[in-house]
Amino acid sequence: MPRDIWGNIIRIDIFGRKKTKREVKREVLTENRMRGRTAEDNYRMNAAFRGVEVERAPHGRDFIERRRDLWTGRVTRTTHIEIKSSSTAPLTKLQQKTKRRKSNYRVIRQDPGFY
């Protein structure tokens, strides 16, 4: 989605036609999905460098992170991770509910940089 130098969305395409609100919203949602996916991929890569097992989780969180003891191979710590790609992105109702129930639930907010 093209933006001006202040970060505002340009609502006119390259041929000078005005985009509809639906088209603009669709492009913004696609952009947000890409940003979120990039942030999740960055987290997976960082976790791999730290030597932590990360797997996709079902409802209410993005990942389950497991730390293992080097000698025995047993799991020493399990943490539920939610990745947010901006500092202002709110948690959904299911994520808030999961956070209240789990003591080992962490929300990581990171800027994916570029995407």
C-alpha cells in the first residue's frame, strides 16, 4: 500500500482513480497480516538462536516455548507466548482470558522492522 512521507495512506492509484473504502481496508488488513507474520518469524528465529523449542499453539496464543535441561533432556520451563507486532495492538478477548488463567503467559511486543 503506498504511503506519503508522513505515513498516511494514499487513496489514489497510479492511474489517478480513487480507491474505495473497501479496497483501502483490504490493503491495510493485508499489510497488518504481513507485519504480524514477519514478527512471528523473527521471534521463531531468535528463539532458535537461544536454543529454545518453539511450536505453534492452538487457541489463545501464538507459540508454546519449551526450555530443556542439557543433560537430562527434560523440559524445565514451559511458557505460552503471544507475539504482537506493534506497541498499541490490543489483545483479543480470548487472549485476555488465557492471560488471566495462565501464570506462564507472556506477551512480546516487537516491531518487525521491515516487511
